[in-house]
Amino acid sequence: MIVLTVLFLCIISTYSASVKGHTTGPSLSNDRLYKFAYTAEVYVDRAKASLQKSAGYRFSAGVDVNILWRNPENDDDQLIKVMIRNVQVENVNERPSDKNIFKGKSTEKIIGKEHLEALQRPMVLELARGKVQNFYSYENEPGFTQNLKRGLASLFQLQMHSGSVREVDISGKCNVTYQVQHNQVTKIKALDSCEIEKTGFTSHNQILDVSTKATSATIYVLEDSFIKSIKAEENYVFLLNSRRKTGAKIVSKQRLELQSAEAGPGLIAGKHVAGVIKTLDSSYVSVPLVAETVKSECKKYPSLSEHWKSIKEHMHPEKLSKAEAARSFLSFIQNTRKATKEEILQIIKTESKELLPQIVDAITSAQTPASLEAILEFLDFKDASTSILQERFLYACGFASHPSEMLLRTLTSKFKGDIANEEIRETLVIVMGALIRKLCDREGCKLPAVVEAKKLILGRLEKPKKDDNVRMYLLALKNALLPEAIPLLLKYAESEEGHISNAAVTTLQRYDPSFLTNEVRKTMNRIYHQNRKVHEKTVRTTAAAIILNSNPSYMEVKNILLSIGELPLEMNKYMLSIIQDILQLEKPSSKTVRKVLKDMRAHNYERFSKPGSSSAYSGYITRGPDISSTYSLDILYSGSGILRRSNLNIHVFDKNAQLHAGQVVIEAQGLETIIAATPDEGEENLDSFAGMSAILFDIQLRPVTFFQGYGDLMSKMLSATGDPISVVKGLILLTDYSQEFQLQSGPRASADFQGGLAIDISGGMEFSLWYRESKTNVKNRIAMFVAGNAEVDSFFLKTGMETTLEIETALDFISTVQFSQYPFLVCMQMDRVGSPFRHSVTKYESLPSGRRYTARRGKAETLEGCEYPLHQENSNMCRKVFSTASDSSGSWF
């Protein structure tokens, strides 16, 4: 028994000794010098390209490591010295000598003598349990070289057991997961969790934005509890959501391999780290391991005025349908973001009236404090003569990619002040609604400026004054989409008439179905079935659309189907088309509709065979792996054959988001007296009116009036030229993505994507009493340019990739009605012209001396034009309309 007890105590003491001598991190032997080979590589290329032809560089060096001090009371606490030597910089891939920017240049010339000396000065790390507790370097050392050292120092940080931990290194404070297996440790760093100073911005809508995927993995191979080799790889991939073939990637690789171990200096005696550091070199200071933000010296770019002179020829109004206009627009925004208020004002105050609207588009889209101050100093809202510029400024604010609280506060202040043009006042409050939604979407609903703007709009609707323009506040809500506004919208939709009721119900139609409660559906059912009062057809059909798009119940669908056959003829035909469209496109309510159609009381020939010319149809413009887009065309006529409403919608969507890319609605009312026809029920007292309303990239624009009242109608008919009326014309910043980030090997990297749109949407309505014909024409002229740039800035070298794509296209929607007979003939056409499409990729490497390598590839093609297919009945009608076209030729008035 005594022997067993002695043996047990021996085992315990041996185990305790082994634990005391074991470290939980990498352990260096005393009096040894470890020599490593270190490489850091950077690659920049297209997202799916192989690395063999990428732009980039390789940084290589020898690294000497030895232990300086070990805590006498804790073996896990140690100081190690790390020194970089024999630095070399070269191409990351083999390249012919004539394309090698490093040829004939020594490392000292490439990096610079001062930077090279700083880089080769040793650093000291305090390691405790495998984690870097302190990073000692020299004060006032250049930030670039300090970051390269931080990248190397961070590699020495690891733990010897599996698990997750928050860890600080060059990337910031990050979530890190360790997986330990035998002599190998794998470290996975979640880069999106890293707490570090970040700069940049993203686009408001996900469809128009850029997706980013970042990964980091490091594999350690150990031998005798010390590092034999380290392989680290970090990947950043950027993809344009609207076209995922367009993108870029940045890859950073590090490799540290043990070459040899030889006799080295002995340990420094001391009890505390501070004393040892002071003994070693009093110039050492503890600096954060997290990277510091550094910038290369800015190149001398042309001044803003010089840049403007080089591009202004592409910015004339007649050239806005060209891709070069969108390209110039984007480049001017980039330069404006670097400019001062005085430089901006110099251009605005000296340029011609013809070019000023395009300048206002770009300066407002720059979204800098200087650009906002400059444009506000220039524009005088008390001066009606500059209303065109004021409107362009306001729309550019509405399309802002990352609006600030200051912008909304400024617009609210302007709204409360004197405004000479009432249309500008209306546009201003509509744009305020758009800014409210964008700020709320970025968790800014409680910002003081947002609260003030919401209070203003809702207050004017809750207690409207006698002379208040109620419709403009409803249109502001159509952009703001405030959940708390729904009760107000229900009140206006059900109790008001004409354009007020119509504005309220179309605003409700814009809300996500999740906000459309039972109370909303009850009100929409009362409006559609006219339980309390008679409503216009346009309001009733919109109410039906809301019901059918918000997860309707079996009975709600059944009641709508039972109403078909009892409605006015054209509304009857319209509702039939809506039901058929739901089934054809397999919309969410299609299953419920199919169940109801099994009931013969709801589905029979008498109910579904009523004549009429109104229609509704949806189809795909594109269907792709990244995004798809749909169009919908619906036209509602009055019983006398006059257009009541035509509605063209384009939606773009992917798996996670959607974008209401465009809507053009042409409405007409009260025109029956012109042809001595009888108005439909509920529309006997409507004034003569025709106008157009548009939504562009989720932003409701101010509606345009063709004529208002019988006198205005006759005046414009007699003086009509047939020219279309412009709804929106200008330059829009669609995609605006800019991010800077820290690579774990030391350099700073950035990714920038901008997309600009030059757009011209116009519409017209022609009316011939003699030939009893009407024609509406909506023309969309669009040119788009997208530019992306991914770059790594290593202070001695910049390497990156630029990608561009551009397209010019036109989409026309024409509706021709012949109402000399009943049912009248209606022909709808939606055509897209052939579209030139160009795409290019440029990879580059450049030294501060100006030596540069560039490789460019491009592709140009023409996307064939097409006429989008509508339903067969429309095709048959078009044949009849065009067969009699020669008989109806003549002048329009």
C-alpha cells in the first residue's frame, strides 16, 4: 500500500511539472534563432477569374524570430522579437519583361529608403497564452510599414484548443473559431464581425446595390509546440446584384515557413515586461495591433472646372439618351465629391442655362456637405424663373443613395418658407416622403428631422386647412409608406371622391401586403362592392387589386368573382382580365382563385362572356439566375370607349428583394360630353381632365396634367402640336457603393461601384373627333453606364481592376383606340428597340514613379429589339386597327 501511495505521488508531481512547463500558445526554445521565409501576395481580378492572370504583386522577405524574455512565474507569458530582412517586391504572376513594372528597379527604389529602413526595424510581441497582448514598435514610424508589420505579427496569434473567441488583430476585434487536430490548427475569422473603423456607403435598394462576401482562413502546422508553417488566405468578392457577372475580387495570401533554427541570443533577465522593453530599447512604444487608417498621397487631379470642360459636350439635353452622358455624369460626381463649395459655385454661376439642369443633377447626387451648401446658395425658391432647376434638385434629392438627416431638415425648412411655384412646393413635399422612407429603412425613424417631417405631413392630413392641397400630402405618403398613416389613408379612400380618393387608394396599393390588415381589407371590400357609397371605376378596381394581392380569403375572392357580370361592361371585362392574369402568372392568390372557380355559381359562361375592350396582362421582360423583371399593362375604358386609365408597370426582383423600377399611368375623365356620350355611374360630375403620373425606381414623381377643365381641353386641342409632354428628364445616380477595408496582410483595399442613368420619359394623348380615335404614347429613352473599381493600395504600389458596362435602349408603349363602333377596337403595343451593349475589364498595376501596366479586354454586342407579346385578343384587334389605318389618316387636333 505504501509503495502504491509513493507511486501515485510521483505520477502527480510529474504531471504537475509537465503542465507548468507547457504553454497554451506557440512555445519558443530559449537561446534559439528561428529563420522563416515570408511572402504576402495580393491578387485583383474579375469575381470568377482564375488567379493566374490577375493583377497584383508579391512581397517576400526573410523573418528572424527569437525569444527575449519569459515570465519566471508564467511560462505562457513571453516576449519575442520579430525582424524582417531581405525584402523583395515582384509580380505575383510571371510576365514578359516589357510588361514588368518592377524591371530594373531595386527594392529601395520601389519602396523608398525611409520605408524600407522602417520595415526592417525589429518589432517585439508580448504573447500570453498564444495571444498578442502588446505590440511594440517605434513611435512615428510610417503607418504603411506599421500595418505590414501588424499583418505579420497577427499570424503569431493562435490557441492550441478548439473553440470560438473574440480576438483582436490587424482586422479589429473579430469572432474567431479554432479547430485543432493533431499538429494542425485551423483559424476561421468572421470578417463581417470585426469591429474596426469603417468608411463608405451603400445603395438604398438591394437590387441596385453590390453584394459582398468576405472570408478568412489560416492553417497552422506545428512541430514541437512551435510553428512550422502558416498559410493564410483572405477573399473579398463584390458582385453587382442586378448583373452578377459584373464583379470583382481581391485575394490576399500570406505564407510563413520555417527554414532553419540555429543558436541565438540568450534571455534578458527581468520580472516585468516594461523593464525588459526599456532595457532592450527605450524607443519602443506599445501601439495597437489593430490597423491604423492611412492614405496614399493624393495625385494631382484636374480641377473641377477643368474636368467639366472635358465632358460638357456630352451633357447637352439632346445627348442624354447616350451612354456617354451617363459616364460623364458619374465622373463629374466623383470629382465633385473632392471639390470645395467655392469650386462648385464657380461652375454653377458661369455655365449656360442649357447645361445647368445636368450640373444640378450631378452636384446634388454628390451628397457632400460642400455640394449641398453650394446648390442651396445658388437656388432661390422665391424665384419662379428657376423652377426647372429647383425641380431637378428636388428629384436628385429623392433619388439620393444615402441621404443625410441634414438634407431632410433642409427640405423641411424650405417647405415652411416662401416658394414661388406651387408645383415646386408639391414636388418638395413628395420628395420629403421619399427621404423619410430611406432614412427609416436605415433605422433613422427616430431622428429629429424625420420626426418633424412625419409630423408635418400627417398633421396636414389629420386637420387639413381649407386651402390645403391634400393630394400632395397623400403623394408624399406614397413615398414615405408610413405604417401609422394607414388609418388616414383608409379614411380618404372611402370618404373622398375624385383624385383624392384615387391618390389614397393607390398609396395603399404601394404598401407591403404584411401591412394590409383585416381592417384594410374590410374597407377595400366596402369600396369595391360600394356598400356605403358609389365610387369611380378606377378606385374600385384598385381596391380589388389590393384585396387580391394581400392573401385574400376564399369568401373575398368568391364575392369578387360573383360581382363579375353585374358590373359596367368595361369594368366587367377589366376584372375578368385581372383574374385571368393572376392565373396565368401564378400570383400568390392564384390557388384561392382556382378553388373558387370550381364553384359553377362563380364560374359560368353567362358571367364570363360579357364583351368589352378593357384588359390587363403581365409578362416577363427577362428571367435570369440573378434577377428577373416583369411588365404589366392594364387599360380601363369608360362605357363610351374613351380611355379612363392606362397603367404600365415594370418590376425587377431577385430572391430577396424587389424594385418598382417604373410606372406610367395615364388617366382621363369627364370626356364623354365631347362625343355626347353618357358618363358611367358615379362619374357624372367629374371635370374634364387628363394627366400622367409616374413612379421611377420606387419614387413617386409629381403628376403632370395634360389639361384640366373643358375650356383648357378645347384650347389645347385647337393648339396641339402632337409633341409629347416630358414627365421626367435627367440624370440619376442608381448604384452608389463605396467601401474601404483592411487586408490582414497590411495593405488597404477599396471597392467602388457607381451606376448612372440618363433618362427621358415623355407621354402624350392624341384625340380625333373626326375619326373617333384616341392614341396614347409613352416613350422611355434610357442610357445606363456602370463603373466598378477594386483596388489595393500598398503605398509603394497600386493594383486594381476596373469594369464597365453600358447600354442604350428605348421602350415605347402605344395604345390606339377606335371608338366608332362597339365593342371598340383597341390595340396595345410595347416595343423595345435594338440596344447596343458594351462591357470592358481593365487590370492595372502602377508605381508612384508613373510606371504602369495595363491589360484591357472588351466586348460589344447588340441586343435585338422586340415587341413584347400581349394576349391573343390584343393581336387580333391590332390587325383590325392597322387594316383600317389608311382610311383614318389625317391631321390630329
